[in-house]
Amino acid sequence: MLFPTMLVGSYPQPEWLIDRKKLAGRFPPRVRAGELWRIPEPLLAEAQNDATLVAIQAQEEAGLDVLTDGEMRRESYSNRFATALEGVDLDNPGSALDRSGHPNPVPRIVGRIRRKHAVMVEDLLFLKRHTRKPVKITVPGPFTMAQQAQNDHYASEEAAALDYAEAVNAEIADLFAAGADIVQVDEPYMQARPEKARQYGLKAVNRALEGIRGTTALHICFGYAAIIHARPSGYSFLPELKDCSCAQVSIETAQSKLDCKVLEQLGGKQILVGCLDLSDMTVETPELVQQRIERALEFVRPENVILAPDCGMKYLPREVADGKLKAMVEAARRLRARFAQAS
């Protein structure tokens, strides 16, 4: 299928599940943040299952081609996995600067990073039980997790990132064994800290993907629009991803008005073209979404273009997210019709 549609990962969590005002009033948590949940712990897992069904139904009704679980069980895109690993002290967290330059409590590395058990597999299996469509699930990337931790154990950040990569590699292998169609690795800090990314970030990601048989994506962005408001006009780390082992690269173009010529440098990879501006609560028209995709089509072959939001939709009101997704699906339909006529 030309121009498939999908989320980057997250869909808005219901207000009855999580305190959205608290969520929006702080930086994304790196350690556990149980105070965000409205549901008491004995009932929380069931409530998260119910919220996942809401997210699946919303994606089905919008007409998306590939579904995620909406990340309903996560306080942030990274902390659920990062805090499940061996080698981190969660009772005595450390501190690290967020991409905005503010200090944030983070996992403190006190021993070797190891994956104790599968973290996302049950989430994936629940998703697969409730849709017949292809499915994608996301995991935080090793470079980003190393940046979101205080290293009190390893001789270097690179050594920490490579052990994070081993943990991610094991998780991805289990996710594909459990039936994932796509696994996406979230690496926003490659954009935030490009010099370090050039030193060892790509090495860590490729280690995380080593030996993996399945379609993998890498998401790189400028941060949640609800939190990071300023957008540069171009990526500080993007052409380097041509040497990444992933099949797909997920970028944002809508809010940043990205010059899509840079996509020529990604070596024929499939591109998740971010075409929904998540800083704007106005629902785009299908025509506007199509125009954004056509900017990318000047530099990317049609069969390599995937439609997606700029980033996760976690902070949007649900009605806005639903409207935007329907506009994106309609834009994809129009693009398919146009290219079918051309052929």
C-alpha cells in the first residue's frame, strides 16, 4: 500500500486515567511518577487495559493502517522501560539536565545495566488480541536513556549506552518473536545532543538493532510541542541516520516547516513524514496535510513515504487528536488516488 498511516506512538490518555493537568505541568518523568495516575494501584492495570481499548478503537475509527497501543500504560515514552532495568537505583535517583536545560530526577546507574525480563511484550500481545491490523510498538533508545540517567558506575557514557543497547536489543528480539510488525526506537536526544550522538549514538543504536529480523524504525524529533515550543528549521543530526540499521526514520516536518531536501541524504530509507502540527489545536484540513506530504515527495519516492504525526500525541485533547488523524487518513486516501491515476 502506498502512503500507509500510523501514530508515532502515543495517543492521548483519558482524563479519568491520568491527571492531564499534572502531566502537562512538568517535564516528562524519567523516574516513576505514580502520582500522575487517578486510579489506585490495585485497579490500575485493568484501567490501563480499558484505556488501551479506547486508543485502539480511536485509531480504527480514524482509519489508520498500522496501530499502536497508544502508550496508555506509560507515564512517559521512556521511563517504563528505563526503570525496569537492573543496575539503576530508583529509591535514590540522580539528576540530569533535560533537553530544555532544566534538571530532572533520573535513574541513577549504580551497576551494570541489564534487562531482567521483557517489559513491553504483554502490551504488544494485548494490542494484537484486539485488532487485526498490523501493529507497531515503541521502545526508548539506548543513547537517549543514557542521556536521561546519572552515571555513577561506568567509566564513560558510551559504555553505559552500549549496555543500554544490549537491553534494548533483547527487548526488540522478544517483541518480534511475539508478533510485532514494526518496532520503533525513540531517540530524541540524538537531535538534542548531536555531538555526543556523532561520537557513539549511532554505534549504540546499531548495537540495539544487531541481529534483529523485522521492520525497525527510529524516531528523532525536537521534543513534545507542549513542552519545547521553539523549533529550529532543520535537524542537527539527521543525514547521519543513513548509516543506521533501521528500515524507517520518523521525523517531524509540520511544526518546524522542515526543508525536506535533507531527506535525500537518508539513503532510500522509508520516512515517517510528520505531517500533523501538534503545537496547533486547529485540526488541519486534508489539503494542508497533503501539501506537507507533497513537499517531502520532491525528495522521497512515494513508496517510501509514511504519514504520521510530528511526534507523540500524548498532550493533545482527544477530540483534537481524533480530528487530526482523520484529516491525515483522508490526505493519504487522496494521495493514493492521485498516484493510482498517474500509473
